[in-house]
Amino acid sequence: MVYILLIIGFVLLIKGADWFVDGSSNIAKLLRISPILIGLTIVAFGTSSPEITVSIIAALEGSADVALGNVVGSNIFNITLVVGLAAFLYPLAVQNETVKKEIPFTLLSTAALLILMSDAFLQGERNNLLTRGDGLILLLFFTIFMIYIFEIALKDRKASKEEPLPEGITWGRNIFISLLGLAAIIVGGDLVVSNATEIAYTFGMSETMVGLTIVAIGTSLPELVTSISAALKKQSEIALGNIVGSNIFNILLVLGTSSVITPLAFDGKVFTDLYIMVILTIVLLIFSRTNYRIGKREGLILAFAYVVYLIYVIIRN
């Protein structure tokens, strides 16, 4: 029964995110927002909703390792397998602003998280902890990012003011689809956390392990489906913007909100995964600077990197 409920939870997460993304994307079109901004905000928030829900529920239930492992595992999954598969299917063009600002901001967010988590190393504390104060700092970074996006959106809206509105898209229908998707995400997130944790204990897996693998992959499926779909439709701006935006949302909004709700004490092993996430983000930045595109070769390298990482996590456990 536990496995059935886990599968139902994943189905609700994926389908809910699908509805949420469709509804929100159409609303963004009505607001005259460009594809890259749709990817960085509306789509990124929609596909990050499972991570937000799962991590907050995990924090409320005292499963800090699941909350943190979910975010770190999801971000690594996004950078490697999601970008890798999307780029292999259709090379991803990278905008100048993404290389200069958005990806470096992801790197800055990861560095800030590392510093805030390193209580034992930096302050000589007995335990490492993400406190409510740390959470507020992360949310402050998130506010700065949203102000930046909002300013770009205003400029973009002025530039596209003369373009006609899309036909057949209504506010009421898409608001309803968005809310329905959000409800499915919340219910699915609760099912995934409770049942995945129970399965982990049955197999002797640590909470960190299940957060980095089962939960992280499950909650990142919306990013995978969305980015691959966007790549196949040759919408590389949405595909890459979705990943960059989701990773920023995961670190700043998800962990910020989770640690404000309840301080997160975690297993020190997760620092290794954080270092890996930093290295992979730098690799993504380097690949993005290569002719401002991520091609099939880079995509295969990133996808292979995730397979190596997954094997490492399983062996370590």
C-alpha cells in the first residue's frame, strides 16, 4: 500500500505541476512576458512547486535531511540530467543576460547557502543548522532576484505593448487550472514525503539518501518533462530558463521558507553534495559561455555526470 500511495503522490505531483505550468504560462502570455521570463518565473515556480511542498512538509514533520536533500538533489538533477537531455534533443541557445546574470546568481545563491550552513567550521558550533535567521537571509536574496526579474519584465512589457493578445486564452479558465494544479501538488507532496520516508527506513536508507534520490528525482520530474517538451518545440529559452529559475527558487525560496518555519539540523554528509552542486553550476556556466549555446556533446557530458553522481550516492549510503 505504501508503494501505491507513493506512486499516486508522484502522479499528482507531475500532473498538478503540468496543469499549473499550462495555466500560469498562458497567464504570462496574457501579461505579455517574454519566453525567458516565463521560464525564469512562472514555469520555474510551477515546476518548483513539488520541491516547495515536499520540503515544507518535511520540515514540519521534522525530516530536515529530506527537506535539504530534496533541494540539493533536485538542483543536481536539473543541472545534469534535465539540461543534458534537453540539450541532446535540441541544442540550447543561451541569452547574454543568462550567462552574465542568472547563472552567476545561481552560483551566488549556492555559495550563500554553503556559508549559512557552515556553523561548525565558521563559528565553532557543535552542530550545523539552518536557523530562522538564515532562512530570512535566503528569502532576502530571493526578494532581490524577484525585483531584478520584475524590472526586466516591465521593460519587456513596454517593448511588446503593440503586439496582439493571443486568441482563445481566457483568464478564468487558466486561473482555475493553476489553482487545481497547485492543490494536486500539495496533496501529492504530502504522500511522497510520508511514504518515501517509510520506504527508506524499511531498506535501511538514511533520510539524506532518500531526499537526494527518490524524493529529488520525483519532485524534479516536472522540470524534466517541461524542459524536454520546450526543447522539442525549439523553445530553448523556456527550457534553460526553467532550470536556472527552478534552482534559484529551490535554494532561496524553498530552503528559506522551510528554515523560517522550523530550523533545519542536517547530516554533515550533505556538504559533499553541495560542493558537487557548486562544481556542476560552474561547469554549466562554462558550457553556456561556449558560443552561447549548450550542444549535444555538452548535454551528453552533463547527463553522464548525473549517472556517476547517482552511483556515488548509492555506494556512499
